[in-house]
Amino acid sequence: MATDARIKTDIETNDVMLYMKGTPMFPQCGFSARVIQILTHMGVPFNSANVLEDDALREGVKSFSQWPTIPQLYVKGEFVGGCDIVTEMFQSGELETLMKESGVPVKA
């Protein structure tokens, strides 16, 4: 499957999809770890893909979103942003609002 097709399938079949370095249990960079921490704190169910295992995916997500860095968070097929944006949205309450409006369960 072509990389773009894989990304489209990932973000269309998972309500919350995170492209990250490493895995949720073993993040391989601080930025990925911070996004995992936020999603876990919120109790948001999500799927992830480790871009370190696949160079085509690592480069593919950057061109797909037109965003140069990883991690990248998608909610209901829409690109949300990287670590800084996710952190700011979490702190302002915007991320919780986005999740709820998208029908994604959030821990109270």
C-alpha cells in the first residue's frame, strides 16, 4: 500500500491517530512523550504509528500534512498539529472541546 493511502486509511479508521517516534509505552522523543501524556491524562482512546520503524511513513506524514515535525495528531481525519499546538490546546481547554465535539470520549 502506498504511504499516502496508508495514512488516509489510518486517519479515516481511527478517531484519534498519532504519528510518533516510538510507541506509547516507549516514546523515543520528548515531544512524542508529551503528547502521549496529554492524551493519557485526558483518557482519550487513540492509535499510534511508530515512524522510526518506517522511513517512508516518517517522510510521508510530513508531506501529507505539510507539517515538518513529528509527532502529528489527527482527530476524525483532521490534522490537529504537533506537540506545541497540542500542548497549547490542552492547556487552554480547546483540545477537550475538540474531542467532545468530535464525539471522542474524554475522561471527566
